[in-house]
Amino acid sequence: MAKELDFLTKRSEDYSKWYNELVIKADLAEQSDVRGCMVIKPYGYAIWEKMQRALDDKFKETDVQNAYFPLLIPKSFLSREAEHVEGFAKECAVVTHYRLKTNDSHDGVVVDPAAKLEEELIIRPTSETIIWNTFKNWIHSYRDLPLLVNQWCNVMRWEMRTRLFLRTAEFLWQEGHTAHATKEEAEARAQQMLKVYADFAENYMAVPVVQGVKSETERFAGALDTYTIEAMMQDGKALQSGTSHFLGQNFGKAFDVQFLNKENKMEYAWATSWGVSTRLMGALIMTHSDDNGLVLPPALAPIQVVIIPIGKADQMPMLNEKAEAIVKNLRAMGISVKYDNADNKRPGFKFADYELKGVPVRLVLGARDLEQGLVEIMRRDNLEKTNVPVDGIEEHIKNLLDEIQANIFKKAKDFRDAHIYECDNYEEFKERVKDGGFFLCHWDGTAETEAKIKEETQATIRCIPFGFEQTAGVDMVSGKPSVARVLVARSY
């Protein structure tokens, strides 16, 4: 990396510090003056926008429509579903007054005690309650179902320990909420959306994930089943990267959402909810990036190609003309490209800066190389440089971007697969889990065993995974018969 840039801690020395420094230095986000909240900077938000766009298209392909619901939720709404309120009560920010007034010394403001709300309002930690209260007015007959809506919004959960993107008091997300006429339809929708998330994670983020169902202890508050995708970071820890919940009729009953079914009888609607958040930004960074900075998959990179000219002042008109033609052709192919001919930064600084920001392809237009019909290309995923003919460079770049996308995924998958272990001995597990990894362990299905593993190892049951062969065995902790092999790991 060029000397012009500040030092970046190596992953092997302090992974957590490396991550925090990288988020700041790559201009993705920074801490705000509001406790636990972050400012997402333009470059970071550009990545989130590409995530939004791709996910939004995928949702709409399954007939989901976007809507928007209030930020503030009456406190009484959260009380209607017992498990839901218990799950979120400790994380809620509460609005108690609706007005300020000038203080007695007229140099500031105070809360006006006369403006106390009759009922406190909760800044949404999630929107099941306000949405199902609204669904009551929209659903009357089986002909109104299924009702499939999503909203892109912010939520607030009063986190005590925060880390940029991974865990903040306020974060951005989407939350889908659906209502169905039958249990089978709702369960199928919850599983369908999990597959949408897994497809997005693997084919856009290039992050391999394990799909599975959560244990009862780890379920979303108010859900009958929670499905999850779990990704492995480079330090071997798991990151829950998306969840989809089958909510049964819990919210239908709590908010009296009934419909006239085909047999002309009243029935409560069946529900799902599902969401991913800006936590995906953390997954993207920690899965792929290296000691030189970000490594972004082309599918989500705000700038897929950067072109940097190198030449004397009298050569710049020729270089500019050549670059403009390449830029035009690449954009016509749907490739995002930036031509950086600013003269206030040295080429070395530009190289290092775009490397830090993870731009997948760097194209150097050198006057001498062009005389020979060549340009220099560097790919960010492996830092390889090659000289290639300038004629047909656009098609070469298009193919190279596809190759980089596939290579980034393969590298992450190879790493993940090499760190999945079967383990049947608890003492061995306690030692090995310290170094990270996903462990497939027999579990007796009890909350007591689950709690003991968490207390003694700081690892949790991430899910009962799909796609892994289930065999008979005994729980490594209790010695009781196993109900399933589960995925156990330390996590973020």
C-alpha cells in the first residue's frame, strides 16, 4: 500500500481494531454525537443503495409491494403480544412529551411539563404491532389475502455496546410483513424469503451462508419459527445476516385481524415477518477485506472500474480523449466507472486510495503504454497487475468483473468450508471454539444444555442447519439422545 495513506492495523494483530479502522478510513461511516448512532458517509451509503436496489427487485419479483408505517408506536400496542413486548422491552426508546419551552434564563430549552403525552410512544424497534393494527382495516375476506408488504426504514434499539454497522442504536433495514389465509401459505412465505436472502448474500455479496432454523431460545420474540442465514467472518465468528419469521396467528389474534374464509367462517390471519439491515455492510467488510483495505464484490461496488491517467501535461488531452471513449463504452455496458484525472493528487495516492476503498478494477492509462497499444489493469481481489491490449478493453473488463465476483465467493466459501467441523466431545469443543469456526454438534433439544454452552464458552446455537446430513447421536454436554446436529459458534 502506498506510503501516502495512514497505517491500517493487520487482521492477524487485532481483528476488531482492523475492522473499526477500515470502516473509518475507507469513508464508509463514522460515530455521531448521538450515543450509539452512526453517520453513514456517501461511499458507504452508495453500497447500501446497491444492496437496497437488488433486494427490492427480488422482493417485487415475489409480488411484495412497498409501503410505509409510522415511526412512533403507542405503548399499549406492544403490550398486546406478550412474548413480543418481553423481547423488546429493554431496548425501547420512549417519547413522553410533545413540546419544549425556553428555560427561565432564556439561554436554552427544557421539556415542557405541561406537554406530557397521555400515552407514551415507542420509537419503533420493529413494526409488527403498528402494521398488524393497520392490517385490521385492510383484511376482511380471504379475497384480501395474501397481503404482502415491505418497508424500508430506520429502527431504534437501545444497544449498550455498539460497533459501526454491526450493532448500533439506530440502524437502517427493510422489514417485510405478510398476512395469509392458511398456515401452510405463511410457512412457505417465511421459507421463500429466507431463500431470497441466501440468494442475495451469495450471488451479490459473494458471502456463503448456512441456512437453518433457530432454536426456541433464539427465536424472534413472538415467532413460532425463525429461519436464519449465518455467515462466517474471517476470524471464524458467525454473523446472523438475515432472518425470516413464521409468526403463526399470534399477531392476528393480538390485533383481532379476522377474515371470512372460503367456508364463510371467521378466522384469524396467519403472519410472517422478515428483515435484513445495514449489518450486511459489516458482513461484506469482514468476509472479504484484507490488510490493504476493502475488497468489494463487483455486484455491489459503487465504482466498479477506476481509470487513472499517467502522463505529462501535453499528453493529457490525448489521454483524456482515450479515457472518455472507454468510459462511454463501459457505461453503455452497465458498468460503473470513474475517470480520475484530478491533478491535485499524485497517482500513487490515487492507487492506494482506490485500493483502500475496494474498487474491483483499476485501469492505468500511461502515455508510453498506449503508444504500444497497451494499458495496465489491476484487480483488487488478488492485486495482480497485467498489461493488456487497449483494443477490446471493455469486453475484457466485463469478463474480468465476472471473474472477480466468482473468485471472491470461492475464496470465502473455501475458507468457510475449511472451518466447519463435526465435534462430539465437549472438552475438545471448549478448546477449539476459542479459535473460531462453525461446529456441528449433537444437541438434546433442551434450553438447559443450550444455556450451559453459552455460559461456559460464549458460543451459541446459531441454527439447526439445512443441507447437512442428520445422524443419530448423543449430546456432547448432557449425554442424552440427540434431536439434531446444530451449528454452534461464537458470534457478533
